[in-house]
Amino acid sequence: MKSGNLLICLMSGLILSGCTPRIEVAAPKEPITINMNVKIDHQITVKADKDINTLLKKPQ
């Protein structure tokens, strides 16, 4: 009876080893396109103290 179980285990091992997954890495056939519709707005605000404003307005 033990030799029958061993035979079944070996046969199932052989059957399952034939089902190994295949992994393939390939480049795509079409080129990759990236569509970037971006609008960038900049606003820079500079705040200064009254003392600095008077120094900047004073003639040298």
C-alpha cells in the first residue's frame, strides 16, 4: 500500500512540475505617449517694512 502512495505522489509531482508559469518581459509595440496640458501661473508678492521703503526711496 505504501508503494502505491509513493507512486501517486511521484506522478502528481511530475504533473505539477509541467505547469510552471512563464514570465516574459517585452517592449510595447506602440510608443508610450504622455499628454501634458499644464498651465502654470506665478505671482510673486514682496512686502517690506516702512523703514525699508523710506531707505529705498531716499536719494543717495
